[in-house]
Amino acid sequence: MTNEWLRCRALGEPLELDHRLKRFDGVYRLVHVRVDPLLDDRGRIVRWYGLLTDVDDQRRAEEALRQSERHLRLVVETIPALVSRSKANGALDYVDRRVVDYTGLELEQIGLDVIHPDDQNSHVRKWRHALETGEPWDDTYRIRRADGEFHWFYDRVEPLRDSDGRVLGWYAVKIDINDSREMEETLRSTRRKLSAAMQIATVAEVSASIAHEVNQPLASVVTNAHACQAWLSHEPPNLERAQATLERIIRDGHSAADVVRRIRALFKEAVPVKTLLDINEIVTEVLRVLSDELRDNSIIVETQLDAGLPMIEADHVQIQQTLINLVHNAIEAMESVTDRAKSLAISSGRQGEELVIQVRDQGVGIKDATLVFEPFFTTKESGMGMGLSISRSIVEAHGGRIWAAANEDVGTTFSFCLPLTSERSA
């Protein structure tokens, strides 16, 4: 202050500056000082007149405002998004540094051409609607990067209003969603391919698994046809026995056709054809169908079937197929077992309002019981991982559930339950 005062006095110039002045209570306050010289007729300085104005509060407010602006600018510049502001008429008047870096353009260079040509019309229509209604809006479109590549962005635009509700401007935040859009498209493509693969895999797996069931009536047809031929070749022909044999051929032919028809319905996800069934009879049928395979693998079969079980309402072919899948799975689980007897136990019983069937094997077991029902999950080199998945679909279509659990000693127990038929329904 002293140096400035001496300089101005020597030059005869006015003095104007800010300095801190101690108040009566010892507190220093910032004051703005203005000192002007009074000149006589000859231009000589007669005296100096000074005015001291307390500007401490004003300077503090200005500094706080500057700090706030710096903080706001820092917040805007560090937001992981493109931020922009437009006038009330939609004309762009501010963009943050990220917009400049992304597009490679300054504010005055940015126009509609930074948006992908296929997205421009839709974007313009939404802008016009917002300008007419004053409503906030959003859009998803592609913006051209500095290197010419387009990325998908989600744009959210909000209006700034005055106290009377008039729109003063528009603030927009654009978030890069390109990776998520590409992942969504990849996921959709994968789902389409997976759906087609599952259909092919399902046909292959089920075709193999029902071979026994279809072959059974077809083999019977062939056997009975030979028998019928023998009866007719007798002298005289035994027409009575030939007639009975032909009836069995017709019965077995219908049985094979019924299997094929039901499996086709399963592929089409048709509603199961439900009739009243005895689950114990189905267990017996399955063991008869797989008898050769059980014998060839030296598997001892034990059954504990509750003779007092009520009838259930279910699709005969599909429930039979489910049991075939479970028993066939147990046979394969015990193929490599050499240190103990191969034992298969099948039981049926009632638990509350449900009928429960269990298939217990003494095989190698499973590590994760929750994964075995997933499509394409298999522990077998030649397996496709669809048998148990199909079984689950069948059981759930009947309103039941299926699960697997490791035995305390060795092997695995597969169980499924089906709702019992009410007396009124029966």
C-alpha cells in the first residue's frame, strides 16, 4: 500500500486498489480504496480525496461463486457421459470436454451429421415434440466418433424452467451403451442358434432313448407275423390261432404308432394327453422294455412298489419315457463299476397329495445335482445331455417336479413326484 501510494503521489495519478484494513475490533476486512488528487488552476495537487468501501462480503461471495463454478465444471467434466446444453429453441450452446474429445469437433462445428443417418429422422421428430410440449424426453441412437465409427448412446434430455414454468434451456446427458447393445444382439443371436441346436439335439437324444420302446412293439409284430405264417402253413391251416395272432399284430402296430404320435406332440410342446394310469404298471413296462440291457450289464433290480397307490392322471407315453430315461441313465452310471454289485432300486409311494417315484443306483455318482437337468450338461463322452432335461420338461408339464441327490454311500437317487388325481376328477 505504501509503495503504491508513493508512486501515485510522485506521478500525480489516482490510486485504486484493494487491501485489508483492521477494524476497531481487531478484525481485518477487505476494502476497496480510491484516492483522487484535487488540482489547482496551475495543475498542482492541492490535496487528495479518498473513498474506502468495505467489499469483504462481496469478495467472499464472488470467491464462493468462483469455487462453486469450478466445482460444477469439474463435476460436469468428470461425469462418464457426454453433457450438453441447448437454448430454449433447441440450438446447442454448450458441450463438455468429453463431447469435443469424442467427436473431434468444437461446439460451433457440431451438427445433425454427427448422428447416424438411419437415426436422424427419429431424433428430429422427438426434438420437435419436446419443443412443442416442453416435456423431458429420451432417445437411443448412434453418434459418430472422431475416427468415424458409430457408437450407441442413451440420451436423456430435461428442460430448465423459470418460476413461471417457461423453458429457458435444455440439459442433456448421453451415456455410451454400445457394449450392452452389442451384448444384447450377441445374446439374441446365441439364443436363436441355441434354440435350433436344442431342437436338433432333442430329436437325436429322444430318438435314441425311445428306440427300445418303439422296437418292442415292432419286434412283437415281426414275431407274431412269423407265427401267423406258421399257423397258416399247417395242413389244415389253424385259422383260429392265426386270427388271434393277427389281432396281436394290429395291437402292437397301434402301440408303435401311438409312441411316435406322442413323441411328435412332445416336440411341438403340445398339451399332454392325460388318462388315468397305474404308476406301478408303468414301472413294470419300463423294466420289461429294458430287460435285455439290464441283463447284459449284470444289474440286479429291486422294486418296492406301494400296491395301494391311487391312479394318477398323466400321459402314459411321456411318463413311461421319463422312467426309461432315468433307468437308462442309472444303467450307464454303473457301466464302469467293478468293485461292487450293480444294484438298481425303484420305489413308488405316496407323500401327502403327491405320488413319488425314486430310481436309486450304485453308480459313480454326480458332483453337482443342480446341473444334471440343464440342457447339454453331460458327464458321458457319448451323451448329449438332453435326456434328463427332457424328463424335467415332461414332469413339470404334468405339474410335478424332479430332483437328484447323492446317496450316503455310493451312487445317486433320482426322484420325481406327480400330483394325485382328485376323487372328483377321477
